Amino acid sequence: MSSSWNSVGLEVLYQVIGWIAFVAWSFSFYPQVVLNYRRKSVVGLNFDFLVLNFTKHSSYLIYNAALFFSPFIQQQYHDKFGDKEMIPVAANDVAFSLHAVALTSFTLYQVFIYERGNQKVSKVCISISAVVWSAAIVCLIVAWPKSNWLWLIDVFNSIQVAMTTVKYIPQAVMNFRRKSTVGWSIGNILLDLTGGVLNFGQMGVQSIDQHTLVNFYGNIGKTLLSLETVFFDVLFIIQHYVLYPVKRDENDSEYPVLPVQVKDGKDGTAV
């Protein structure tokens, strides 16, 4: 027996919450893009975050698209969790992932055309990305002979979970070291938090309708994504509004005022 909704009302609510989450998460990319454009600068935006974010969203797109569109993988999912269990990926998940990859790519493009100061991608970030994609290729080779595609996309789901945790750390540390969040859009964070909460709520609606928690651990990546998003977004909100409150319009085209050393012009000694 194939899976289906027990309540039409909950099905409608599920779709509504999902698409609102899609809008919130999708629009969360634009404040940073607009901020970069207005300042003609990406100073303050951590490049490690962008590279790791691209890896994360690319992996999540592979997982969502494969499970949503492939009947073969869907059958493997039902064989593992039961025919009555619903596929834990909705159309809004696929749409979000596709949009996220596109906007992250565009933000990376901005890094090349706008002022970036002395910022660059760290060797640690490059190493992490290389290891992750190399491991993904190895897993593809392993999965191919026996068509273990569900296992393979679960690997990509695990990658996106790991990248979600890792990607925020460089930006949080950078904010801490600069004692400032200028250049890092808080609008991005507020919308991201909204999407994370709604994403978790959407899974809750499905769980209530199906009288099971399988969708939470059947798509553990989506569950952990929501929890990680909420945790780090709250951290960034605290940094922006409590620890390092912005004293001027963050959309100002000029750079933030930072402490500088002034030389006396005689012996070059800073005063």
C-alpha cells in the first residue's frame, strides 16, 4: 500500500508551510547580495563560508532532486522504511536547493568583481572541500555496481549536514575577531532563521498526519539542518544586536571605521 495523506487539511498546511519556508530561505540570500552591491565590497563576508556553503547546497540539491524525481530511489526508500511511509522531500525542498546553488554561485562571482581587501579562502577550507568531493566520488564508484543509490544520496545528505555545521564557524569567528558584523547581512540571518523554524514545523505536520516520527530520522539531514540553522542564526543575532551592535547603517557604501595607527612622520613610530 502506497503512502498518502490522512488529512486534507494537514496536507494543505504542509504545502503552505513548506512554500513559506522556501520563500524565507530563498530571500535570505538577497540581503547579502544587495549589501555587496551597494558597498561594492565583500569585506566582512567570510570567503570560507561561501565556499563551504556552495558545497553544502550542491550536496543538498543532489539529495533532494534524486529522492524527489527518481522512482527507483523512492522504491529503495520504501524498501528500507516501509511502503506506507511518505517520501520526506517536497517540491519546495528541490526548488530551494536549486535556487540556493544559483545564488551562492552569484555571491561567489561578486567576490571576484568587488573590493575584497586582503581576504582569501583559507587552506583549511580548500582542504575540507577537496576531501569532501573526493570522498563523494569514491562513494559514487562504490555505489555504482550494485545501484545503491539511496545509500549514495544519504552520503550527500550527510555531507550537507556536516557542511551546515562547519560553514558558519568561519563567519562567527571572523565576527568575534573583528568585534563587528558590518559586511555580514543580518537580513540574511533573520530570514534564514524563519526558514529553519518553518522547515522543522513542516516535518512536524507530516509526522502528526502519519502518526510516526519516521520522517524525522528517515530524512535526518533535513531535521539536523533545521536545528543547526536555528542554533547558529541565534548566535549571529546575539553577535549583531548584543555583542557588536552596529552603530551606523550597515548598508553604507563606505567601509566600517576600524582602529588605525597614525605615524608621526619623523621616525615612523605609531602614535
